[in-house]
Amino acid sequence: MSEQSLTKRQKEVLAFICDHIESVGFPPTRNELSKHFGFRSPNAAESHLRALQHKGVIRIEAGRSRGITLTALSHSSLPSSGALRMPLPLVGRVAAGSPVLAQENIEHEYRVDPLLFSARPDYLLRVEGHSMRDAGIFDGDLLAVHRTPEASNGQIVVARLDDEVTVKRFERKGHQVTLLPENPQFQPIQIDLRRQELVIEGLGVGVIRPRLES
């Protein structure tokens, strides 16, 4: 749905959530929402959150008091002052067999300007190793990833192979896929899709280089 479908109060609740994340680093609880807007009970706050989730501007994680995540749609529904940065989970080393965005894999949450990237990112992945050095992706960099199960030849992908997650350049010819490193010290990974499962977790759409501590 478009931002025109949000009511005035829903826009106010969405803006408060965004401002809360910007100021303290995490979303408000139902009680904090109720206190700010003068709701009689947290149930009223919950109703507004469910409406916002239904309209696609937030996601609610069950069982967590602060389990509210802004979606890409939320930014077109906010005034310009509140739409500058998008919270993205930072994924560290992915546990074998677990989804990339499983809670045990998430180290932190960063707020970034989505306009910095070639496509809207859904999460940040901490890069390990030097296999993509010549593509300007270094050990310790944060790779912004757009979630998609599909890739075209030449794109940089986050791929899962035998429960290992790797960042490589994608090339496919028929049933044969080659995951290409961007460093001559590393060998390409050859995959026959008839014998081995390959899952594309997403596309690399940009890099953030954390500042080194002085």
C-alpha cells in the first residue's frame, strides 16, 4: 500500500518509532508508545502497530517487547526529517544451517541512508577474508545485501553452499555455476546444480567500511 493509505495517527506513530530508533538505537515498547500518545492501555498501541504491519511499513517479531522493524515502505511514509536512515541488522558469522537473519547471527543494528546503495539493502553482512579484495571488498567490511533468490551473471552474491555462506561473483552456464573470487590467490568454486544445492541469499549492493579505532 502507498503512504496515502496511512491515517494521520498512524503516520504519527510511525514517525515516533523512527525517531525513537534514531535517538536511542532501538524501537519503543508498547508501554512507551502508550505513554507518549496517551493511550489508555498497551492494547491500543498494539492495535496501531498491527495496522502499520498490515500496511507493510513495519514488521513485528512475536514475543519481543521491542520487536519492531521498519521496512523500506516506511520511508516514503515519513516526513523527510525522519526518513534519512534505515535500521539494518548486522549479520556476523552465520551459524551452520541457520537462516542468515536468525537472531543468533545478528551482532548489532546500524542506521544507514538507503539512498547510498544501488538497491535498497535488507541487511549488512560482515565480510570475512580477502577473496573479494580486487572488487574493493575487504576483510571486516560491511556488505549491504538486497535479499533475493535470483542472480544474473557478473553480480556479486551472498551464496549458501553446504551450510557455508560466502561472497563471490556469480556466473552460470546451464547446470554449472561458478562462484568467482576477486583475488588470484583464491580458486573459483565450481557447482553442478544437478548434484549440489546452491542458495542465493542476496546481492551485494554496496560496502560500508567501519572506521578503525585510533
